[in-house]
Amino acid sequence: MKTIDDLEVSGKRVLVRADLNVPLDGTRITDDGRIRASVPTLKALLERGAKVIVTAHLGRPKGDPEGDRKYSLAPVAVRLGELLGKPVAFAADTVGESAAATVAALKDGEIALLENVRFNPAETSKDSVARGRFADQLAQLADLFVSDGFGAVHRRHASVYDVAEDLPNAAGYLITKELDVLKRLTEDVERPYAVVLGGSKVSDKLGVIDNLLDKADRILIGGGMVFTFLKAQGHEVGKSLLEEDQLETVAGYLERAKDSGVEIVLPVDIVAASAFAADAEHEVVAADAIPADRMGLDIGPESGKLFAAKLAGTKTVFWNGPMGVFEMEPYAGGTRALAQALIDSGAFTVVGGGDSAAAVRTLGFDEAAFGHISTGGGASLEYLEGKALPGITVLEG
């Protein structure tokens, strides 16, 4: 796989697929982590005299720019310019008149951002012909293609996959960094190796659990997905999140872990609330004694201590998914305790993007205290499942 260091970019139009899918409150960016992660590649190209054209998505618009203005990348262009220390021209469309004029006006060492690529329905189409036509239009804007949007490489989308077939291509610094880290979690693993999984749905993590049962030394389970594990053990989970259709699969994983010597660690206590609300009545209860009229919204303090003890002395830790509803302060304690335990462990720690990365920032932790904070939760998980990532395989071809 080529990297941008292998390309001659001076005076060339370089189309960069970045991941700028950041959370917005109106037009205010609430977490600019992904924008900051895109800066090293963009700066390197600009300093080498490229005309840089950035394409990216934001959210899941329905393809109607007028009805989906809340998904406009305009606020991102402003923040990107602040981080780069130079203006970022903004095109009001992706492959239309505004894009063509904006790109034509670029001088060497200047940068433009195209409007949300998902405003064009062909970007995410399952029809390869439709995607290909759209990719051809994107390719006409540039001489070279650089893929650096790691958070989207598990998607066979036009701006991720098809355009790479149209232009000489290379990987940006973010993609090469993410892949190097993931190889440390799958190929050259320093042990003991612990994996911490949380988040709401166990079904989202089934493939990862299945694959890591042969690789990890211990797997710690928290978040909403833990209640399917507790139920599979025969415990009452009250009104907690539960995936009944996964009980048999989870029970099978518990047996398989026992047979293979992999330790699965579940919480010993739970913060159980009367309703899904910050001001709801709540109490800490034993994990095997959740009241029938309560819902678990976080792991309890004893579980935080247990998880910290299980992480102490590990050499490698991968974490994906919060331990509770960290956005509500009464249920943030478990995620806060886990993040601190990762820092204290002294291990090479990888935070697997998505809500986990957001939790680290929201709860005020120093990002530099972790080995790596991924920009791609879904992409990281699929890699750890052993799946091929289309946006990577096309670069390797």
C-alpha cells in the first residue's frame, strides 16, 4: 500500500477522503477530534504544494440538501481552517458548479472542502454502476486520490472505494497509523491482553467476541450489553436493555470461554434506576439482584474496582463502548472508573472510537494518557472481527 510519502503532489490536485463526521449542536461542533486527526495529512500535502480537495460525510442525510441543511459541512470548514491556520474554501455542492469553480480557483498549497458527500444518494448506493458514475465525477476534480477517512473504510462507498479505482491512490497518515495500531491488537500482541466491551447492544459486538475468544486473555463486559450476559446466567435484569434473541449465543460464548481458558469478567454491581433519566431515583444493587421494576444504567463502584484490578498488570488493552449512560452524570461513574483504570494499568491502551472516544473527551481525560484513540469505532470492530475493509483492500490492490 502506497502512502502520501510515495506520491509527487506538487502542483497536483489531490482529492482527500477524510472523516469529518463530528457531532454538532446546531452549528456548534461539540467534539472536533476527527477534524484534528485529519490535520497531519492535510498539512503535509499543503506544505508540499498540492491543491487539496477534501471530501467527507456528516451524519446520515437522506440525499436532499435543502431538507438536510443541519448536515452541512460548512461549520467544519471553519474549524478546519482554524486548525490549519489558513482559509478553507467551501463548495456548496459535491460535484456541481460550485465544486468545479472552487477547485478551479485553487492555487498550489491551498485547500477546499466539498459539501457533504452523502447529499448525493449515489455515494452510499448498493448499485455499483450508480456509485461508479458518481466516483467518476469526483475523480474528474483531481489528479490523485488519498484515502484518510479511517472511520469510513469499512463502507463500500463511492468516495471511499470506487474513486480509488479511478485515480492513482495512496493512504494518508491517519489510515497508516490506525492500521499499525490494529496490527498490535491482532498480530504482534503483547500479553496479557485484555478487551473491554460496552455500549448498548451485544449484537453489535458478537463478531468481535467470537474472534477475540481465540486471541484475548480476558474480556470485560459492561454497558447495556451486559444484561444479556447476566440474563444468560439466569439472573433477573428488570427493565434493563435485553436482547432476548442473543441469549443462546451469549450462553455459548460463556461456555466456550470457560473451555478455552479465556476469562470473561462481568460486573458485580449495577446502578439501577426507576427510569431512563438523570433525575430518576437510582441505587447500587448487586448484579444478580436487579429489582424487576428497575433498569441498569451503569456498572457500580465495586465493578469499577474489579475491572481496575483485572486490568492491572496487562500489557495491551482494547476498549470499545462506555460502561453506562455516561452522558448523564449519575451514570458516568463506571465509564470514568474504567478510563482511569486504563491509564493506571501502564498497558498499551487503545480506545476504539465512537462513544468511547467521546466519553474520554466529555469526562475530561487527557487524550495523551492513552496509547491511541481511534477515529473509527465501526471500522476498528470489523477489523478485529477479521473482516476485510473495502476501503483498505482497494488501496492494496
